[in-house]
Amino acid sequence: MTDRVEGREKVTGQAKYAFEYPAEDVAYAAAVQASVGKGEVAAVDTEAALRLPGVLAVLFWENAPKLGEVSDGELALFQSPKVSYRGQFVAAVVGETLETAREAARLLHIEYTEETPDVRLRADHPGLYKPAKVNPVFPADTEQGEPEDAFRDSAVRVDVTYTTPAEHNNPMEPHTTLAQWNDDGTLTLYDSNQGASTVQATVAKLFGLDPAQVRVVSPHVGGGFGSKGTPRPNVVLAAMAARAVGRPVKFAVPRQQMFATTGYRTPTIQRLRLGADEDGRLNAIVHEVFEQTSTVREFAEQTATPTRVMYQAPHRRTSHRLVRLDVPSPSWMRAPGETPGMYALESAMDELAIAAGIDPIELRVRNDTDREPESGLPFSSRNLVACLREGADRFGWAGRDPAPGVRREGRKLIGTGVAASTYPAYMPPNKATARAEPDGTFTVRIAAADIGTGARTALTLIAAEALKADLDQVRVEIGDSSFPKASVAGGSGGTAGWGTAVVRACEALRGMLNGSVPPEGLEASADTAEEIRAREKYARHAFGAQFAEVEVDADTGEVRVRRMLGVFAAGRIINPKTARSQFIGGMTMGIGMALMEESVMDAEFGGYLNRDLAQYHVPACADVRDIDATWVEESDPHLNPMGSKGIGEIGLVGAAAAVGNAVHHATGVRVRDLPITPARLLDDF
Amino acid sequence: MRPFAYERATSVQDALERHSDGAVYLGGGTNLVDLMRLGVEEPARLVDVAHLPHDQIELRPDGSLVIGAAVSNSALAADRTVREGHPMLAQAVLAGASGQVRNLATVAGNLLQRTRCPYFQDASKPCNKRDPGSGCPAREGEHHNLAIMGHSPECVATHPSDMAVALAALGASIRIQGRAGERTIPIDELHRLPENEPERDTTLEPGDLITAVEVPPLGMPSRYRKVRERASFAFALVSVAAALDVDDGVVRDVRLALGGVAHKPWRAWHTEDALRGAEMTGESFQRAAEVELGVAEPLRDNAYKVPLVRNLIVRTLTELAERGAS
Amino acid sequence: MDMPIYAEITLVVNGTGHRLSVDTRASLLDVLREDLGLTGSKKGCDHGQCGACTVLLDGRRANGCLALAVAHDGAEVVTVEGLAKDGRLSPLQEAFIEHDAFQCGYCTPGQLCSATGMLDEAEQGWPSAVTGDLGADTVLDDEEIRERMSGNLCRCGAYAGIVAAVRQAAQRREAAGT
């Protein structure tokens, strides 16, 4: 139960985020967004903006420097007059003050040639296509046996379609960069991101630099949830602006602009067909996914991939179809794929339990498997059943009356629901160094990121254990691209990936220590690429079970989550205190997904209509009542030296299904389109 | 944001004199500054009236209240006389915004806050309220939280205030200092329906300064109930402010106003008329609610508000009746 | 062409007086962060919708982003940097660490200033939207804390820890009789 090592800095306001670094003679950038849904910039009238005192530069496609090619088209800032979606950045202004920059951006007069944008995702869109792969490297489609026939011949069948809306990550700290070109031609970026090494490599390519000429500094990051996992236009804009005016430039994407330019989770349409025998043993699983990407880049959310992992069934098929729309590019958002996919699968499992007259926990137990169903690989460990059993005990599931819509407290309808969780245990290659200092302390360096995950604290614990040192003797330094190259804080692979490199560096250092440390210190380094390549073949995944109790106002359709419990099996938990926060944080986001989060596409003009935190609701303190997370002890020798799986995302997976299943239990109404709002519930009351 | 001059008014007369073309009065700024940053409001001059001596709440011997225009939302809700004599007013204020916003926001500013229609708030899109004659994309676009009553082809916006709904039910009056002198109007005549001038939220004339709100005594149990997706810190889908006086199973008097349904706080006069003298039963509450909802013209995606309002009226009146009867 | 307009104001921030020339458009938040270098107060939305900018303005919690600096000439402001006294953390700050009431830390300064102001409001008997009996004394149970802290969004979802931390600080304050 270790307190967050940077806790004191964070509660005293001393922890510095990207916008907050002092810079001599700093200027401010403001961005202009396209006000048409598709088309081209025809003319930019800069006169009024440039006449404003204190305006230093205007940048747009005609005068912007040519950038190097990178795979993400969203980073090709101001490289052409093309407008691919409403809200795309088309120009930037640099001014002496924030107020001046923003006013100049408003005064920039831009004319467009305009085309009608195609922005609506539908399952019969003529542009739907099968992507070559879904993220990161999974096949778009899989099939085993005769799923159609097997489904048709099953005794108990569920054939349902769920939709999830676009959802925005909305970290509290906007995407921010302070860019500074140094006299020697190098570039320093104070930047809000989930991986300094990634930003360094990408920015170097864009600006034609050697990676060593770019330094990215990001010790504290105000949340990301995937949206800072790859560089976003803010870093390009700030670097370009700083070069144009020859001064340091700061740019934080205003909240309204984040809704178009910093990524979001694609909306999905998912048809689920589950066929089972009378005892609930699955015979056929068919999971078909329809989702969107942009015309700027392909982003193929791996929505059906958890269905390849979860339950046994001899006949099965999964598929993904994408359509390129004139919309902002969807991108990474916490547990991409698993979050929308498990919402649909675990809601359908609840419907199957009801159709078969079997308890939903029992149904899942009956379809448990010790081999990954599609790959046939053995699981390195799989404790889904233990999570379900432990959770049932703690939550008080026994004796639950499955009848929906029959429990009332005054005008409130009460119900409970359960859903399973899963997330892959990734372990990306990393490098790290460990130093013994002459004063008896140790310094460990790796370009990892702590975006609120507790990574700094976990790595300190891991290093201290490997060094057999006390915690206060160990200093872990992260968030700087000048440290050894690290993977991003993503895929719940941070602790496993970074931690392994830290352990190996510390072990190497211990091998060098014999008595005294020389005045210049001793340093050892590690690179885990080879070790990871040589790993045995296993299916490695974390699992969990989520339980929710809801009350639904019978008159208004307002849903409130009274109690929520998550039980997880995620390998060894390095720091219970911060791990619990991670699980609960994910579950809280799941409450938002279930009940309020929805980005609404403007069908007429393009772009997302709700673009602030009053219109896009994330859960507030009052939405989160009795919530808790715990875990079952799991010892898995096939993972990594710590024995850990990832914990950053699984808390969100299945959470919305648990809430939705509880709403059905409370009301008898199955809302299959998230979020479950009064409008959607009242329709069926 | 366009540069603006800032002046602090020293008296009501001073405020009126400073208020010339392009000037806007500044109270707490919680909506005005927000809209200026969005480019929706572009005043050339702000005349700060938050420091005028309108920061008192006066309880008159007959139980009525005079609430100064510059009283903060927090101070209004915390005031003992308001909580005891007009609880639905305190509840309505507390249902709005957040603690820190209420500390800044003033009573007059709350009355004059503008719609949260997403098209109104995006200066790059058409909106008849922001840019007269440019069109109303909400009518055929996203309107799930917009008006079901009293809208016009030009505008389907709703008024966002909670406090104003309670004041409407209470039959409050608005004291206004104008260039032609002081006048007092019923709150029902302050906010207006959009008709073909949606750019005008209220009947105020240029330079008019709200100085106080007068609230008559109530003397019966009252309650404000707001429906929202998020449990707190969210605008209403719909809301109801209700007061009910029952005697021997019969409704003697009633006050009812609705929020989130129209361009103005909607006093449910028809329901009130139908209820006075009616039996205190769920059926009569429901019938009375249906009378008001008979004029509802829901849009494509907000028809859910009709049963929601009906249920909310019945529920709130039932709770008040039970309280009155106990 | 509209030229920027500047005004001279004074602010007392965390006990220190400052004489400043500010653009009339500048928010109190931007003046604190950009002019005074007090970057503890955060900008999350710039529209009063997240609470990350919450400071104590003349003793009351307020959104620094919605307050025009020029309109608060002469005000006393306390920011997160002013909550610890002589290097000693306030009970709320200690409780936030103890209960892991934050993850990324970006909303934390606003949560702390908000909770500080909220405890004063509760002590003065201010009701909230969940107060059943508006005539009764304020009892700061978990439901009350949650409602009163709902103006401070936390996307990491640290609310459970925040409520526990505020509850602990409230109880210690009550026990100390201050």
C-alpha cells in the first residue's frame, strides 16, 4: 500500500504539466478549425489578423513548411488546402498573448469550396469494406466450423444488434505542447503525451531531424486514456509555430477543439448471434461489427477480438467492416476494441441466460475454457470463474430472483447485473538503465510515462525489489525522451514492458556491484527485445467480473448506479493502492459509457455537435456511490519477472454491460443503444 | 475574444448612463464570459453591476421577499428566510450548476442566461437567435433536449435556468430600472416565446437593468424536481416547480411551472386551473397535466419529454399532497 | 480594429499583494498562471464546466476561468499553492495522499480548493441539492459530499478516494472544533 511517489507535488500544485514550464519570451498559438464539413480552403485573408498588434505569424497551407511523411495523415498539418472533416485544423496564429492569439484566429477570414460531407455510419452503407487488419495486427475476419448452420440449429438463440455511440476520451489536461527551437537546431518539446519516445521519433521524421535532435519532456501528464498515445496535431502545430516566429510557443488545444482534433472512439453497430443447447453450452457465436474511420487515415477498432478469447463454441465467426466517412479520425480510447465489443458480447450473454433460464454467472462458467478458443493456445492463466465466484460472494448474488421489473422501493425499480471483463497481457520491448550512485542511492531511468496510472510508483517498487534496496534509496526518472527508449503508456503494457526492462537493468547492476561504488557511479542497461522474442507461446489475458446494482426512477427513467464491484485476475498486483484506483477509475468510466457519454454527429454540417463538458457528460462525483474493486491472487509463471498483467484498461471492459444488464433486471426493458438515457428508457416504459 | 472596455458602475444611474451601444451589463460573468470566449457575445464594453448595493434579501412583514439582483446564487439558496418560506426556490437554485459557479453567479444573471442549444453556442453555424435570418438547424437536426412547447419555425431553444422556473411558479415580479424610470413586471412577461424574433430572449429594452426580484408569500408546501442524465452538474432535461395546498382531500391552491420545455419558464396555467377544487388523487393530477401537455408539439427526437413531464407533474404533486396530508 | 485594453488592478494572492496591468479579457486563471507563474490552478475547459481552475476568491470557491481579472480588482485569492502552511500540508492535502484521491493530478488543485471552500460552506449551514430538510443543520454525509463536490470533474475516476479524503478531513475538523 504505497502512496503515489509524486503525491506531494500533485497536492501542492508543484507538479508541472506541459503548459507550465517557464520559457523566455514565450508566444502563444491559437488554431483555426475548418467551418465546412468537406472541401478545400479557397482563400485565406490574413490582413485583419496580421494588423492586430502583437500578432507574430499566421500559418496555413500556402506558407507552412513542408513536413516529412508519416503514416498518420492527421499530422500532415497545413500540407494541403484539403478539408477532410469539419473542425480540422486549417490555420494557426501566433501572438504575444493568449488573448491576442485567440482574437487573431477569430479574425482570420477563410473562404472554402464546399462539398456535402458523408458522416453517418450505418450497417448498409455502400462504402463498407473489409480492412486488411484490425488494430494492432489482428485479422479482420475469423471463422471456424459452420456458424450459420450451427446457429440456426441451436435450441436457444439470441440474435440482437447493439450500438455504441462515438465517445471522447476527454482527459482533464488538454493536449498541450510548449515547443522551443534551440540555437544548435535541436528542438525541445514539453508535451502532454503517453510516450516521449514515440513523440520524439515521429516529430523527428516530420521536421527532418535526427531523433537525437528532439527532446521530449513529459514528467507529468494530466490523463490520456489513449488520446495521447500517438502524437496529435498540437505538437506539430507548436513546433511549426515556434520555428516560424523564432521563439518558444505554447499551444493547448481548447476543449471545444479537442472534439475534432484529438481522437475519439468510433461508434459501433454490432450484431451478435449466440446459439446454445438447452443447458446453455454455446454452439455458435457470430459477432459482426460495423464501424467508421476517416478519409485521413484508417483506424480499425478491434471490436470483435475479445469474442475470439472469451467463450468456447465449436462454430464461430467474427468480422469487422469499416466505412471511410468525412469525419474526424477515430483513435485509441481506453481498452479499444474490448470496451465496445465486450459491451455487446456480455449484454448478449445476459440475454442468452434469460432465454435459456440459466443464471448469468452459471452460463459463463459453463462456457469457460482453458484454451483460447480460436488460437487453440493454452491460457497462461485464466481465472474468470474465480472472479465470478468471488464477486458473487462479495456482492451477495446468491438467491437473486432473475425475474425482471419486480423489485420496487417506492417509485424506484431495483436490479442487479453481472458481466465479464478481459484484456490482453501485452509486453512490449523496452530499454532501461540503472545507476548506483556513490551516496548509496540508485537512479533508474526509462522514457516511460505516468499519465495517472501510478507507473512511477510501481516502477519504484519493482526497482527496489530487484535491487534489494529500500524504497527511499531508489529514484525512478521517467517522462523524458533522453532516457532509454520506452513503449507508450498503452495496451495496459506499461508495468509489464517497462518493469521487465527495469528489473533486467537492476539485475545487471547488482551483478556489477561488489562493495564500494566509484565516484562516477556505476551504470547498467538492459534491452528486453530478445527476451520477449524468445517467450513461449501462450494466450496471455487478464480477466474479471463486474457487478452492478442500479435504481431506475419509474417515472423519469433516471438511472443511478447504487453499488458496483469489480473482481479481477490480473497476475500479481504490484501496488494495491494505485491498482485499486486504476480498476475503479475504469469502472467509473464504464458508468459514463453506460448512462451518459455520447458524441452526437452533426448530420447536416459534419463534426461532433457536443464539444464541451456541459454537453458531453462524463461522470461527476454524485454519479459514483458505493464502488469497489478487488482481485484474486494469481500466480502465473509465463508472464514476466514481476508476474504482472496489465490493469489500466480492464476496469472499463464489461462495466457498461453490467450496468445495462442491471437496468434490464430492474425494469424489464433492454436498451441496446448506449447510453441508457431517460429518453431511451421512457420509450418502452 | 474581442477587446472590450471595462467599467464598474457606482450607482444604478451611473450604470444606465454608461450603458450605450455595444455595452452589456456584467454580473458574475458565468454565462457572459463563457459566451464571449465562444464568440457568441461580442460586447464592446462591459458595465460591471455586480458591485451595486443590490446584494440584500429583504423579508417583508407579509412574508414576501425582495431579492437584490446582485445577490449570489449561493447566498440566495443559503438564506434562512428563503429556505423556510420558499423552499422550492432554494431547491431550484441548488439544482443548477455547481457550488463554485453559484458563488459567482448573480440572481439577475441567472435570469438572463442564454440557451445551451448546441447550434447557438457554435458561432460557425447558422442560428436565428445568434444571427437573425440565418436559419434554425436544430429544428431538423439535434434537438433531443430542446423545446416541446411554444416554439416557432425560427427557434426551438429552451431557457436553461432552474431558478427562473421556481420564480415563475411563485409568480415573482421583476423590478427594472430603465431609461424611462422604474417599472415592475411579472416574470411571465420578462421571458418571451421566440415567435419570429428569437434573438430576443426577454422583453427588456436597451439599457434596462434588473435591480431586484419580488417574490410574494407562498404559505404552502413546495418542491423543485429536476430530471437529468448525470446525477449533478447538468442542465435539466425537464424540471417542475410545484406548490400545493390541500384541504380535506381537495386542492385549494396550486402553483406549477415547467423547465426544459420552452423558450421561457413555462407556467402551467391550464394545469393549475384544472386542479383548483379538484380531488387530490393521482388521476386528477394526471388529467390536469394532460391539459397543459395538450399544447405540446414535440419535435422528431424529443417526444419523450411529454410523458416525462406528465409523470413528473403527477409524482411531484403526489409527494406534496402526501406531505400536506400528513 | 479593436485594440487590446489594459487595466491596472491589485490582487492579494496567497497573502502576497500584486499590482498588475491586465488585458480586460484576461481571466483570473490566466493571470495567475501566465502573469504570476502560479501554475497550480489548472485549465481544463475554460468554461466553468470542469472545476480544475477552482480557487478561493474572497474566501469562496470560484471558477478562475469565468472570473475576469479586471472585475476582481482588490480581491484576495487563495490557490492550491497557498493551502500548505510553512511546508505543512493541510489536512485535506494529507487525506488526498492517504486515500489516493487522484491519479493524473490535473484536477487535484481544483478539487482541493473546492473541498476547502465547501467545508466552510457546510460549516456555515449552507444546504445542497440533496439536503432533505432545508431547515435542518447540515450533516456532511457521503451523499452531501458527493453532491457538493460535483463541480469538479475527475476523468481518472478518483471520486471514491476524493469522498473518503474529504470525509476524513471533515471529521477531523469537526473533532478539532474549528
